Amino acid sequence: MSGQAIDAVQRWLGHTLPAYYLAFLKDWHEDMRGEQVLLYGAESLRERNETYDTQQACPGYVTIGDDSGGRAVMLALDGGDRAVYLVGHGSMQRDDFERVADDFHAWLADGCPVG
């Protein structure tokens, strides 16, 4: 994954992506993970976050993928919160988040379950 693409996303966000997610993103190309989760590559992060108005609706979070069923996969930009959340694209509000895992890396290792 291009360091330039990652840098461009971070400049646009005005925030550094969490170190644990950056490590994953550097070796990741947009693809399905598990049976139904599409995790975006760095080249798609800005466009997807703009499309879903993530910065306005969910400040402090970034959309990193979707569940192929109308829900966004979200991470906190605060590196201390390593949980994975889902939220409907039609209700991108923090109050509507559903926590699906306490730790991003454990969620990946488990095959990215969303249900």
C-alpha cells in the first residue's frame, strides 16, 4: 500500500490513523475479508468517508469498510479505543453504533464476524 495514499488520507482527515490500523493498512489492498466484509484500501478511504459524511456525522471515527448489507465498519481515530463498530449507512450517528468486537486484530483473526 502506498505511503503517499495513506499520508493523503491522514491529511484529509486532519488526524493520524491509529497505529494498529496503519500497520494493517500498509499491507492491505481493498478486498473482502471473511464472508461478507469489504475492507477498503487507502485509495478508497477518503471517497468512502466523504460519501457517508463520516466526519460530520461521526466525528472522531473513520469508515474502514462495509458489511455488504448496508452497514459501515467503523474505528475510532483515538488509538486507545481498538473496538470495531457497525452502523447503518442511513443512520450514521454515534448513538446507533453496534460494537461487534473489542479489538480490531482479534476481529480480523476471527474472520470479521458482523452478526
